[in-house]
Amino acid sequence: MLDLAYECPKPKVISGAKADWELVIGLEVHAQVASNAKLFSGASTAFGAEPNSNVAFVDAAMPGMLPVVNEFCVAQAVRTGLGLKAAINLVSAFDRKNYFYPDLPQGYQISQLYHPIVGEGEVIVDMAPGVARRVRIERIHLEQDAGKSIHDMDPHMSFVDLNRTGVALMEIVSRPDIRGPEEAAAYVGKLRQIMRYLGTCDGNMQNGNLRADVNVSICEPGAYEKYRETGDHSVLGTRCEIKNMNSMRFIQAAIEYEARRQIAIVEDGGKVVQETRLYDPDKGETRSMRSKEEAHDYLYFPCPDLLPLEIEQGWVDEIAASLPELPDEKKARFVKDFGLTDYDAGVLTADVDSAAYFEAVAEGRDGKMAANWVINELFGRLKKEEHDITASPVSPAQLGAIIDLIAAGEISGKIAKDLFEIVYTEGGDPAEIVEARGMKQVTDTGAIEAAVDEIIAANPAQVEKAKQNPKLAGWFVGQVMKATGGKANPQAVNEIVARKLG
Ligand code: ADP
Ligand code: MG
């Protein structure tokens, strides 16, 4: 059954030489668990440490060493599962995935093939206001990361750095519900946003703590709907898996390239072979890494060193009770409580810090006005200097005070921007600055009237013209604003000019 509470975006259609094709994409995202210690050892997970300095005996697979599961990492996986509205499995189990690699001293990776800790969930991927894709999550399992082989440090030797060996990863497997390159990137972005809200993964793609294997297939229009109705995968095209993508931009480019490659094969009468491919960002191409026939036979089996992982419902409930408000809920609340547009609410809830900043400004004030100031002035200014909201030189209290001065009619909107710039660069109490620098709005109609009289007296020719053409009154308003340094109340100026020009 198609259960789509949202208006779904249309799938991306690519026109081949002979027909139109749709894309079907499923992602396996590897998210590094935010934890100070590794999954089965107490070694540090700090990024950028001296090679081989964060390695416990068990990480180096010394004889007789036994893994001990890190409860915090398990809690992080449960937290992530709850954040993705997923089923939590009270009993899960660790398996050995056997293969040889120089940076894998154990000769196997401990993972969860048969009984993952998290079952089915979902992610709502927003594509435009009111348009979202519901991507189903199949499972999340916990596993160890491998180490790193370094081949470019010496002409004759390769090196191995085991710092990353044994770091906890969550592999988040989606169903093939993603229908285009932009959606794939937006899906990764949404996962990252949710995990950052939860504090379960830093989501730093450059450091490799969020990477994705991207499965891509093409099909004729209508095939995907048939799959959703029947659950039968075989109506979809054969997929290729693009390994280890760690950039949103490359994910999109790789999908686009891969879809066109498959279309060309099929339209040529050929068959897509299921295989693992690598994306080459320099060439903008994917190339074969290994085909299914030569794929590893990992000989998975239950890890004899670890008992099945049993957790209690009470513990899961405790974690559930400690979850923060998540992006979708926060966004909906901002729309409802502060009267914001879907778009503005989306911008303000992009990360927890921005949302908290906005709320502090909006508290007891006009929500839309607060949103405008935070998004247009503050974010714009911070972006110019590539500053994070946490490094904002203007505090919510200061920005709130500026807004209060506008609302009280003390300063005009134009002066408020000057005031904002002063507070941003020099700091200080906005009300005091306004007082000290004479920035107060002139609402004294007598003073405005005098200024208007002066301009009218000095420009008789303009007055004649304006009497013929009332639209020219704007010129007088501009002159008065100039003469008063932008401090005259614009509404009062407009009225007085109109009256005096008759
Ligand atoms: P396997 O059992 O070979 O590991 P899965 O069914 O678990 O395959 O799928 C692995 C990943 O590939 C999942 O993220 C899934 O969504 C995706 N996938 C499966 N079939 C397709 C398809 N036809 N096109 C694109 N992605 C697919
Ligand atoms: Mg699978």
C-alpha cells in the first residue's frame, strides 16, 4: 500500500535515446557514532591523532583479547533508531564478517547481519514547502570501522594506521524509495540533521564520519509503483552500488552519471550487471570495482566472543523520554506558534543552535519580525564572515532589544539596520547606543513639519511639478528623510508632505 501523507515530488525522469526512464535509489549510510570510546574498547576516537596512538590491544587483535561492548554506543544506536521512528530490537546479535585486509588486524569485522539492533523506520525528506518524500528505513546495525592503509607516504612502502579500527559505526539501510539525485542528497542531509539534533553522529563528511554507499537502478515509468504495491523487488531494474561517497555534490553527480550509463546499456540491448563501482570525481565517472560474481564471500557467522545483546524496554523508554524535539516537530511548531512560513521555519530549524537562538529572540515578540531579523540580517551578516551562529557577536538579548526599539517606534527600520551594524561590530546595549548617538526616530510632527517647509521653500520648481503629478511627492519624502538623517518617522513625513503639497 502506498502510504503517502505528503504530496510526493515527481520522480526524476531521464530521457534516453529511445525512451523515458525513472531512477530508483537506495542508500546504505555509514554514520560514525558520536562517542569518546570505540565500540569494543576504551581507546579514544579523537580525529586527527598521531597514527596508531589510539589503539587498544583488542583493536590491534592481540591474542587472547576479548571485545566488551560499549553501552554508550548501544544507547546511541537506540537513540538514532527512536529518532527515525524505528522499531528497537530488544535482542540483537553480533556477527563476524570475515575478510582479509591489511588495515583489519582481526581478519573480520564485527557487525550485525542477522539480528540488527534497529528495525524499520522512516525519514521524511523535504523537497519544497509541502512536498516531501517518505523514505523507509529497513534497518540500522552497529559495526566496527576498519583502519586506514596509507599508500602515498613512501615510494616503496605502505603504512597502516589503526586509530579508526574498532570505532563504532551505525549502518543505516534505506529501502529503494529515493527517486532522484537531489532527493538522495536531501535524504543524507536530513539524516545528518536528525542525528545532529540527537547528538549521535557529528555528520562531518570531510572527516569521513558520514559516508554512503549509493545503490542506483533505472526502470520504466510505473515499475516503482508496482514494486510498492506488491513488494516485489524483481520488477525493478538491476542495481549498481557506488561505494564510499562522502560528499553531497559527488553523490548527485555519481547518480546522474550512473543512471545515464545504465540507460545507454539497456537501450543498446544490453543488460546492467550487478556490481560495485567507484566514483572518480576528477573524471565525473563511475567505474567497476568488483562484480557480484567476484564479490567476497564473507562467511558471516555469529561472533563467539560476544553474547547476544539483550536490552530492556525500560532502558529504551528512558532513552525515548530523553529525546529532544526533532527537526520535523520543531519546524511544525515554529510555523504554528510563530506564524512563520514553512520555508523560514525550515531555515531556522536547520540546526539546534539556530533554532534556540531564534526562540530566544522571538520570546514575547512578533515571531515574523524576529524571523526576518535573524534570517536576513543576522544570518546574512554571519555568512559574510563564515561565522557559525554560536560565534554570533550579537546575542539574542541584543537583537531582541533592537526589535523592541523598532516596535516601540523609537527607531525606524532603516536606522535599525545601522544600529544592528554598530552592535555587531562594537557591541553594547542597543537602547543606550540609540540614546548616546541621537538615533531616535523623530516623531515630533512640529520638527518634521519644519523640515518639510524648508525643502518646499528651497525647491519651487519641484513643487510645481509635484502639484501636477502627485507621484513626485516621494522625492520630497526622500529629501526630508535625508535632511533628518533617516530619523524622521516615515509615515508622518508622508502625511505631512501630502498635506503641504495639497
Ligand atoms: P542485499 O541483500 O544484496 O544486501 P538489499 O536488498 O539489502 O540487498 O539492498 C541493499 C541496498 O540496495 C538497500 O539500500 C536497498 O534500498 C538498495 N536497493 C535494493 N534494490 C534496489 C534497486 N533495484 N535499485 C536501487 N537500489 C536498490
Ligand atoms: Mg542487505
